Amino acid sequence: MSKQAGLPVLGQDDGACCAPMVREPLGEEAAAELSRMFKALSDPVRLRLLSLIASHEGGEACVCDLIGPFDVSQPTISHHLKVLREAGLVGSERRGTWVYYWVLPEALAKLSALLEIPAAAPTAAR
């Protein structure tokens, strides 16, 4: 018999049944933070960059690995990475001459929790 306690189910610890937008309206501060994240992701290059970083082996990617897949200049890639970093979606660290990036899981969890609307959630009639 296992002595380990059961693994917690993420998002189930507070007993909430619904996504934040369904339970109550967003506050001004939360809306501002989330809108910065969504705005950063509204650009196709930034969305692809986030995906490349998240799916990169080891969970982090060197900027040198992120330039090749795009038909834009290195300074443009750097600008897009800066926007993702300022929006709180990725973290970064300089190692020698290269900068490495990784996705911040807590940021993705915030976005996911906001969009996770249960099937039984009330919706406006059309």
C-alpha cells in the first residue's frame, strides 16, 4: 500500500466551480494585467515565439534558436521577445553573449483560468 497522499488536482484546491469571469467580474487591476498578456499574444510572431519557447527541449530556448524560423530581422525578434517579457509571459537570463528564454507557467495559468468556462456556464442567448 502506498504511503503517498493523493496528488492534488490543479485548479481544484479552492473548491471553485467556475472560471473567474463566470464567478464575478474582473477587477480593474486584474483586467489591466490580463489585457497586457492577451495584447502581447495578439501578434502572430509573438504567439509563435511563445510556442517555440514552450516546446523547446528543456523548456527554454536561446535567442539564437528563435531567429531562424521567422522572416524578420534579429532586432525585430528581440523587440517581440521584449514585449513578451514585459507582459510577464516569459522570463530571460543572459548567459555569456546569448539570452535564454522560458515560459512563465503562472502567467499561462492565469490566462487559462480566465478562459476555462465550464460547459454548464450561463451564456447570453443569441
